[in-house]
Amino acid sequence: MIIKIAQIVFVALVILMSGVAGSQETSTSEPPQAVNAATPQAQTPASAQDVALGEPLEWSLPKYPKQARKLNLQGDVGLILHVNEKGKVKEVSALSGDPGLIKAATDAAKKWSYLPYDVNGSAVPVTTKVLVRFGASQAKPDDVSVVFEMPKLPPLEPIYKGGPGITGPIPVDTPDPDYSNQTKHLPSGVRCELAIVIGPDGRTYDIKVLSSVNPEFDAKAIETVRRWRFEPARKDGKPVSFSTNVGISFTRY
């Protein structure tokens, strides 16, 4: 089943601790990797608003403070991010860390944006935890990484593509990418093909580029599809995972 998307004006770049949900670390010098259970240095009482949001849609690494580098100051900074219903970080609270590193971590986190967190179809404000790791050395003077709380994925198997008793997914919310002037130099009339899995919760998973346009368009296409929501596919009336392809066309008018 191919879900065809309407023509879209060309667009720009952005893509996709503790807790049972798992974690992922992003660094200036190392690939993402798992973090052991001893990594978090502080905890907060659990509440309905504490959720694992994973990696932000838009973010950048904190800069290593010059004075901290000069003093060879290293360590972890634990943060609680207060994210509003639009996915913007509105407030940052420090859980742990050296004061010489906390400001750099909080200043960076205040500029991050997440995919809005929705409950029963409505976006709500939440909090989430991150761990910023500063590890200065002569070899890597700006070695900064971030550990994100990764959300627990729903069981996706088995994944269907169609067949007897299968009702395909129905789009509920499939917004177009944000417009940007940063892509005026790029060609018009191109199309990015993606393979996706629509989970039994109606969210998109395992997004892969099948036909690449260029890194900017590909990244924006992936970011956009991550936001989509569907009425899930059903088999004999029960929600199931469904694999399909989607095409996003970028056209300059």
C-alpha cells in the first residue's frame, strides 16, 4: 500500500540516564551507545508528567566552558527539562553537577525542541531527564555528549503489509514540513521515498530512506513523518503494525 502525500514546498534540515525505557548517548566524538544503570547521579520522584521523550527534534551540544577546560573540570550534569505542549523547552532544572558546568548545559537545553507529547490525541506539557557529560582531555578538549531517556517502544511484531482480514491504516494527522528559505538553492520537483512502520498505537517507527533526494530533504522528510499519526491498521478488528511506503514531493512554486 502506498500512501501518496500532496505536493509540498521545499524545506530544510533537522532530523530524530535512567529509567526502564533505556537510554542513548550522542557525542561529539563517539557514536550513540547504551549507558549503564549507574550513570544517572540524581533521581526525582516519579509522576505522571515524567516521560522519556528520546532525542529532541532540534538541538545542539553544549559548548565546553573555557574556564572549565582551563581547570580540567569534568563531570556529569543531570537536568530536568520542562517541555510545553508545543514541544519547546521552557524551563530547565539542575539535578546534579558542578556549577562550572551546569550553566553551559542549561543554556543549551533551553534551545531544544521535542516532538510534542500527546495523551489521547491532545498535546500536554511534560518533564523529561537528560544527562550532559563533560570529559575534557588533551586528545579531546571538547568531548561533550548527552544521554537521553529513550521511550519504550510498543511491540511491533508481527508486521503486516496487507492480506485477508487486514484493514489498512487511516491518516489522522499528517502535517507538511515547515517551510524554510534555507532550501531555495535546491532543485524543485524531487521526491523522497520512505519506508515506515505504523505501530498499533498509530505512531510511525523504523523510518528508512528508500530514494534519497539530498541530506537536507531526507532529514526534513524523516522529521515530518515522525510527527504523523494514524488510526492503526487492524487484523480481525485488533490494532496491528503495518509496513508501507510514503512519498514526499518537494516542489518550488
